Amino acid sequence: MTTINTIHALISKLEKVSPKLASLDLCSTVQDEQIEAERFEFANNGDEIALVGRALEQLPAPEATLRKMMTDLLSRQNFYGQLCEFAVYDWLRRNDAGFQLQIPLTGSEVLNRNGTDLDGLFEGRDVYFDIKGFGFEAYVREKFRAKLSSMVGRGRILIEGARDNSVKDIEGAFRKLKALATELQQNGIAKIPELDWTLRIPTSSLTMELGTTDPYRTAEENWYYPFKTSRQFHRTSAFVLVFAFSPGFNGLMSVDFDGSTGVFLRSLARRAFFQTKGDATPISNFDAAADPAVTLDQASQLLSGLLFLNFANDNAWLFLNPRAAHPLKKDRVPQLFDFMLPREMSIDDFFHDNY
């Protein structure tokens, strides 16, 4: 099997599974370049290529929208988020969910006072949704590692220690890259105490990393994550925030040891729904584009549900918010999927947790 390692080779491979894509002639407008890391893995993953092909063929989107989606998928910066978007659209279609695509809304309808587009609206149901890539700690850690490794120039830097830090704290470590690179070049080892990380230059190709993960602590550290894009929350209708992920981008969920993935996701959803009760902090503290007149408590009530999709195996978890201003009731969920729930989806409405 031929290894795909350039953008144009990737486009050609995708065109073979999507005649609609072939008509866009992307090779004439997208610059060719070598691909690496997650884009390289995607380019050589037959299942994910097929997923994108199905989504492209089934989406009722105009050429300009498809071109924008593909440009994002091929870019280093937007690749992961766009792959997750395709994965959710594909999963919804395969489970007979009817939906409209890319819904333009005004500032009176969403928390973004300038208005925004939401990724979808379930047909015949007043339920909007928006899709985000679940880029938790492992994905941000890998971006940090890649940048540091390129600066040090001594191979793939090892990161040992805690695996349950907050994304915000890891992002803060990017400001120390220059000093850390210098320390590694001089000593072969560096520490980031606030993350409980030890960084090492590898001494052999067999060197292994040591780390620890606690799903409850990870949820506690990242409780704010659903509110980072609260500008998308709908003010007057039911709204579901959809997080898609592949275990390859999320170390905590790469192995579902003793149900740890479900434990983590439920804990995160529970904190988003209940920990925020009575909190008068402006939601703009978490998303600068969101209406500052809206509090965290009020914004949390605009979350009708959180849906998590592992697009590597179709496992899905839907958590419904009993405090929602526009609730999505458990008995209404089958209607979104032509009255037949996805086989691998669980639903938790926190019925006994709302006290």
C-alpha cells in the first residue's frame, strides 16, 4: 500500500471515495506540502478516509461550503476540528437523523451578539446543535511536545508525569518553550512543577513515558471546557453541544479501563450542569465573544444536552441537563433519529442528581 505523505496525494485519495470532491479540483487551488503527525495518520487511515467520503457525498451543502470544509480539513490548524465535524455528520446520517446544515442566526438568538452559524438543526424539531473537536489534554500536550521537540532538535521529547492537567494550564506552558528548550539542550532534562511534568531528551528508541490519569480529577480540572465556545449557545431553543473525539487524540480515552471514559464524561457533564448553579460570573470570562450580560449560571441552563461521540467505534454518550431552560426530554430523543436510537448510544438525564 502506498504511503500518503503530501497534501495533493491526500486530495487524490479522497477524490477516489467522493466524486463530489473530485469536481472541486482542489489540487489547483490548495498548495502542496508534506504532511505530518495527525494529518499523516489520517491520510493513511482507510476508515477515516471512508468516513470523510461518506460525509461529503451525503451533505446537502453548496460548493462554497464544501470547499471551505475541505480547506479546513487539509490545514494544520483546523484539521482536527473539521474531521470531528465530518464524523458527527456521518454518524447522524447513518443513524437516520434528518438535519439542516449551517444555520445562520442573529445575536438575539445566540449568545454571540454579532450572530453566528450553528452546525445544524434537527429537521422538524426545535433542537439546534453545534460540533466541536474534543481536543483535551492529550491533543494539546502533543502540540506542546511537537513544538518543543522542533526547538530542541534532539528527537521526540518525552513527557512524564500527570496526564490530567487542565488544557488552560498546558497552554500556559507554551510561554516557557524557549527557556525549556535551552534547559533541555544543556541538561537533557527539565521540569514544569505546576503541571507535575518531567521533560527528557530520549536516550534510546525504546524509552517509555510514565504517567498517571484520574478521570474525576480531569473532569474537575476541565469543568469549564463546554463554555469555551458559549457564543454558540441558543437563547430561545433547545441546544445540544456535540463533542467528537478519536482516542488517538485523547490519551485519557485511548483505553477505556474499567469504564473510565464514561466516568470522565459523566463527571464533566455533571459539573457543567450543576457546578455552575448560582454562579454570577459573566460567561464572557470563558468566551470573550459571548454576551457579557449573561452569567455562567444562565449560560449553563442554555445547554439542553452534551453529546459525546467516539467516532472510532461509534460509542456515544448523551447527557441531558435537568436544569435546562429549554429541556430536551429523554422520551423525545428517539424522534431525532427517526424513532430508532443509535445502538451504541447511552442516555443519562441526571434525574436523580437534580437536587
